[in-house]
Amino acid sequence: MAADPQPSNPALRLHTGDQIGPYLILDTIGSGGMGEVYRARDARLERDVAIKRLSASAIGGDEARARVLREARAAAALTHPNIAAVYDVLETPDGLVIVMEYVPGESVAARLTRGPLPVEEAVRVGLQIADALIEAHDRGVIHRDLKPANVHLTPGGKAKILDFGIARSVSDVPRGSAADPASEAGRIIGTPGYMAPEQMSGGRADARTDIYGVGLLLFEMLTGRRPFHQTDLLDSARAVFQGKVPRVDDVDASLPDHLSSLVERTMALKPQDRPRNARELHGALERAARLLSNAPTLDETDRALSRGHTAWPSTRRRLKQHRLALSIVAVLMAIAAVGMWRWAQNTWFPPVLAHPATVGILPLKNLTGSPENDALAVGLTEGVATRLSSFKNVRVLSLDDSRLVAASEPDAAKVARSLGASFVVDGQIQRKGQNLDVDVTLVRNDGHRTPAGRFSGDVSQLFALHRRVAEGLTAALSGEGLVPGGPEREAGPPTANQEAFAEYSQARLFLERPDVPGNLDHSVRLFQSAIAKDNRFAMAYAGLGQAYWALYQETKDPIWTTRATTAILDALKSDPDLPAVRLSLAVMYQSLGRLPEAQEELQRVLAVEPSNDDAHRLLGGIYARRAEWDLAVQELQRAIALRPNYWRNHSDLGLASYRAGRLADAERAYQRVTELQPDSARGFHNLGTVQQSAGKLPAAIASYEHANRIRPAATTYSNLGTVLFWQGEYSRAADAYQHAIGLSPNQPDLHANLGDALTKLGRRDDAVNSYRRAIEEVTKLLAINDKNAPNLAVLAMYQAKIGNWAAAETAIQRALAVNAEDGDVLYNRAIVHALGGQLDQACSALDLALARGASEEIVRRAYELEALRGCPAYDRTVR
């Protein structure tokens, strides 16, 4: 009897001779996804049984425990020769014990290590599985985790399905991948690589979910390969949602076309496209078996080939060849037709395109005076911008930049000049009942105004109105000789529900300013409301995923990572090729430290939208994470060139410059942030951080105080505490750190800083407790992303400060394995070695850290490095 080879808790492991209830443990079969699996002897009935012990930690809370009990008892009612029977369910203080039929033989997974099954055998196994599913589904029991490890083959050739009713629970899915466990529809259940599309986004599993699982099993049994080799939930979702369903005859062309088509159908993306139920699947497999029995054998084909004859290709291969030939003929005919037309026109040259127009769109004014129509104005502005940007040689500037400049400048021509735009669109809306009037004017940067028209329509036809307004504006631009006419790409509406679109547009506005209290909560509510109005609105799912990630970054609460994953999986399911969806996926990969995947997604976005400044900014962040500073700055400057008045582009440039040790560049970037967002506490805080690192302590204090006047923040108090610490005011520093912890108790660096102040005050025991709390909090962050080099490096430093040298060395080596070029990582390495008395190694690490951009001011102030007096790098920096 097979089980997934995964480790379990050694403290709960049973051994030969142990007794659990009436069952005597004989030996260990393997480790399952939720616990150990053993062969045991039931002395009462004199038979061997299989025991699966589900630990309390694997099951989860009381609700999950009750669910597993309920499902296991339902499975116990199943009696079928192809289902491993459930005999008993025992409750113990440590969890649950499921007693099942012991099945000799090997799993399909073990059998596949020797290659694919013969076609007839694979179909025969499929028939037995389908027959078992008929019985189970008729009794309302769904497996939800069909895979080769859960199907056993007895020595007599009988297939047995294991683990009915005890498929993986939410606690088995890796952290950051599960949905809210509060409801059945919200849980992600299954094994990545073997999950149906509806399972991946936390949807409700039904009988067709198991049919999809049979398709995966058949594919692997017939080819010896998994149809989707990915073992991670996100990667699996990308492969399933963005690609076509693979066919077995694409892997092995000798496999029959009719069988390949059946497997393809069982693996359909949409449940309604699969066989309706297990009976229909069983009937289709019976027909496939009959066709196989009448087909020529492989031996006959081999004999024909050995005689020098060419065997006929499969039906599908012949069709492919015919289609290819027809395609070539069609292309040649098309080329000939184009050539004849151009010859008739007496020209072989493409038309000369007019000069491109750079256009800013001002927020449409709501003249109704009713706030309920504000969302309508926002949505219409966004929709017109999207439509207008689809026309050739039109570059639409960021709506945020246009909005920002227009907020302080009423003259449209001056707004255009400030934005560097050739034109801006100025307009207004009026609503009377269901009728909406839109007036738009094209304003040139020299003040010339060209009315683009008045457009009227019913609010229920909002997207048609978007198109008409955009076409009117392109006609006005054509009058200026700037647009050749006609859309470059016809973009369909992102949703058919105009209210959903308006809420999405408002949510995006809130998401652009996560530093304003309440904005992220507003953004989440609006995205959720948009989705409630249209549950296929991919852009809304993608935005919701980004909002959840922003909440995680703000609070460090892992619940937001699970919700972000679910939202982005829904976006992938709805429209996997949408650039906004790919961008959200890149944000998630980047946050998880999976930089190659993030970069791949961003390059996909830029291939479609080369002027997407968000993609350039995020790509710059990836280069910065790799300490490839020149490439990082290059991408961030591209983002700024595309969207010069967006604060985040400058902020990320400031961060990259700061981490590269280019403090003057960082200070200029953050100074620009404070000019663009004078009400942003975060901008002034970051400016103060750079000034503090540069030794400009009075300027840093002024920036921190300004930030706290706008919005008190934990990190700002912490940095003020550090300035006080540097000045030897340890008691005041400790007070500042305590204040910071009160505002944000989950930030590890705050506890570590407090530990430093308490160390200087001689309160060693209290200091150790603070360091331990810092270790606890940074470990939580590493559970989300274990490839975050800065977090690994500070973990090493915290471990060193409590004298845990082995753990400190392990953590710093892990950090270096991720990024050995990061100045901050190398600085922490120097501290670890210095605290451990390894002064030569500390000196070398410090020299390298300074060369890689570590702050000289922070090195000068680091009390942990005082033992390095005499080290040239340290003495040079201190002097």
C-alpha cells in the first residue's frame, strides 16, 4: 500500500510492536501527506490492515477535524472491489486514526518508475477506477485527490483506490497557497500537479473533479509522463490555465487518436466540457477498449517496418500533414493576392504613418452634482483611456499623473505642458435618468481647443459609449494630422457590467496610495464588490490579489498571502493572457522570492505592452534584489520616463540607489517623492533614512518628525530611536522602540533594536527575550519567502546576539547562497563573525560589504563592530 513520501512528526511515529487500540503495529508502509501509514494486525478478525495516523497539526482546527471524521465515515459506507475499504475511525488525543483495508502490491506511481503501462492495461485500470467512482459518486463521496500514489495495483492486476474521504486538507497545501478554510468552497484541496482547475482557485469540487483526475491518471499511465510536471500550486495553475490541454499522442504518436481525444476531453479546462459523470466516462472507456481490440498490433507494425515498408501514420498525424499542406497553399495564395493588389496599386511601399500623439486625459467632471455619479465619471475616464490607447500612434499618459497635475492647475493647456503632452482631453458628464451625455474637447498644449463632440447613450450601454467617445477623439486628432486612423488592436471590454468597471476603477485609485490609512481596505471592498457583480472579471481578481499582497506587506499577517493566492488563481482562470493578470502574478512571484518566474511574467507583459511602467519598475526591483544595480537603475529610469509623476517609480529608484550605496542619488529620488506626495509620511520617512545613513542626522530628524506629523509609524519611531541610540541616549531610544512595537508588534527589527538598547542599559535577560521575539517574527516572514536574503541575514545576526552560533552560521550561509553581492547581507555577515570572535573573517566581510554599498555611517555607528579596531576597512571608515 503506497503513500506520498513526505516526512512526518517523529514524536508521533509508531514502531513495530506498538499497540494502538486493538491493532498491533507490524511495520511502516510509508509517509502520507497527513501522517504515517502502517501495516497492522487486527487480532480480533485475524487480518492485516493499513493504519493511517492523522496528526492534530496536520488536520487543523476543530472544524477540519469534524470534516475529516465526517468524510471518513462516509467513505466507510463504500463497498466496491476497486475501493480500499475503510474499516474504522479512532479518535485519539494526538489526532485521528483511519483503519483501512491492507492492499498488497504496488502503487501506480511505483509501477510508472518502470515506464508507461501497455495501452490495454492502462484502459483496463481506467475502467476499474471509473467503475469505483460510479459507486462512490452515487453515495455522494468525492475523492478530490486522484493521483498515481492513491491507486494501487494488486498482484492479480486489480486496481484499488486509496484514501477515499481523507484527501488532503487545507493544512497540507504549502503556506501562502491555501484559501480561507471557513467554507468548503474556499479551501484548496489536492496535490499541485494533480488538481482540477476548479480546485486551484478554491472552487467547489464535484464528480467532474474526479473525472479530471482520471484523465491525469490515464495520461500518465499511457505516456509515462505527467501532463503537468509542476509541483507548486502557482506553477501548476499557470500551466493549466494558460496552455492547451495536452494530448497523449503528442507524446507518443503511436497511441490511438480516439483514445487521445477521450483523455483530452476528461482533462478539459471547464467541468461542463468533460464527461458528465462516471457512467459516461465508463461507457467511453468501454468503447475505447473495443476499438483497441480491433486495431492492428504494434508487432504487426514492427514487422511491416522490418520488411522495408513505410507504416501509415495515425489518422491525426495525416490530418496534421493535410492541414499543413493546405496552410502553405493558403499562405502562398495570400502572398500572391497581396502582390497582385499592390502591383495594381502601383506601389510596394507601406503607407507613411503620421507622427505619434501623446495625450493626457483629465478626469471627466461630474456636472450632476450627485456623488453617486462620481464612480460613473471615474469608470468612463478609465474606459476612454483604455480605448484611446488601442489606436495607432497614440500614447495615453498615466491617468494618475494627469489627475495629480490637474488637481492644482485648472488651465488644461498648462496641464498639457506640465505633462509633456501634445494634447489633453477635457470633458464632462451629465446624467438625466438613464441617459448620459458626455462632452469632450481636445486641448492642444498651446491652448487651441478642438471640440471632439457630444455623445449620448443609455448608462446600460456604457462600453459602447467608451468606444464612441474614443473614436470621436481620434477623429479630432486626425484633423491635426497625427493619427492614421483605425485601432491597432481591438480591445474588448474587461467586463460587461459598467458598475463593476466603475468600482474597479475606484479600487485602483485607492490601491495607488497604500500609505493613506484605510485605502487598502477601501480597495479590497471595491474589488470584491466588482467581482460580486461579475465573477469573470479577471482584472478585478488581479487587482484584489495585489491589494491583499499590499496588506500582507503592511501587516505581515500570513492570512493575506493565502487570500492573494486565491484571487490571482481566479484571475488566471478567468483570463490567463491578460497583461494585468500576468503583472499580478509577477508581483506574487517577486514577493515569494521566485525571481526567475517573476521576470518571465514581466517580460511577457512588456512583449505586449512595452510602455507599461509598472512592469519596468518591477523588473528594476528584481535586478536590485540580485544586486545588479546598473540594470536596476536603467529599468527604473525607464519607468520614470514613461510615467514621470508617479511617486512609486521614484520611490523604487530611491530604494535601489540606497541599497547600492548611492546615497546622493537615493536622496534626490526620495526628495522627488516628497514633492509629488507631500501628504505621504512614507516618502519623508524614506528620505530621513537616507539622510541618517549619510550622517545628516539633523536633516534626518526633521524628516522623521515631519513624517510622524502626517502619520505616526512604527518604523519612523524606530529610526528616531536609532538616532538617539547613536547619540548614547539609550533609555530614550528604548522608549522610542517600545512605542514602535506598540504600533507594529510583528516587525522583527523593532524587537531587535529594543534588544540593542536593553543590552546597553545592562538588562541582558530582557535583551535576550527581545532578540528571541525578533527571531520568531523573522522566521514567520521566511515561512512565506525562504529566499529573502536580507531576512536570512538579519536572522543570522539575531541568532549571534543570543549566542546561537551554529544557527547564525547556517542562516548567513543561506543568505549568501541567495545573494552574495548584497552589501547589507555582507554587513550582517561581518557582525555575525565579529560577535563570534572570528575577527579576520569579519574584517574581510566588512571590506567586501563596503565595496558593495553598505552604509559607511551605519558601519561607523555599529557597536557590534568595535572589536574590529585594527581592521583596515573598519579603521578607514571610522576615520
